[in-house]
Amino acid sequence: MGTKRFIVEIGSGADLHGEDVTKAACRAVKDAISRSCLCGLVEILGIEDLKAIQVDILVACPKPDKVDLEQVKATLPIGQKTARAVEGGLKAKGLCVPNFAPDCDQIVVANAAVTVFIRRAWP
């Protein structure tokens, strides 16, 4: 049995007022998967249990150690998920709105690469 990449999607997400890198990362993952219909898994490959596929999430953002990876993985509705966060993304001057979060005037942006792998016997 070999593991092969089926698709890689890229997304971007931001938190405009709370400097919440987890929120930005979740939005980046949702952005990435919003452009994919994985009908080929079922219609071409005949995979019946979408929980069996492997999905790898790579997130790049400021303060990667602050990302709640379990929350990021929970944004995906299918697959056996792995996630990791690395330094990257973007911080930009924003506007502090105390009703959203105190003492925060930075916009944080995260980028995500979501890769779907399949396991199957290959000739």
C-alpha cells in the first residue's frame, strides 16, 4: 500500500481585531477547502469511508506556538488529521476595538496548505 497526494489547496485567513492566530488559522483552512469538491475520491477511486483519508494541515502565521491545533483540525469535516504551525503569515497595523479584544491593534493573517492523501494499492 502506498500513500499518494490527491490534492493540495491553499487558503488565507485573518483576525482583524483580536490578534487571535487560531481564529486566523481556522479561517485559512476553511478558505482552502471552500474551493474543493473531492468527488473524485468517491466517484473515481471508490473510497466509501472519507474518515479513512489522511489530511495534513500546514499553517504559517505569526506566533505559531499560540495556535490551538486541535481547534484547527476540527474545522475539517473528514479524514484522519494532522496539523502543524510554523512561523509566517503577516501582521499589519489595524485598529483596536476594545469591545472585540483589549490592547490589540494588529491584524494577523495566516496561510494554510491543506493536503489530502489517499492510501491504496498501486500497480
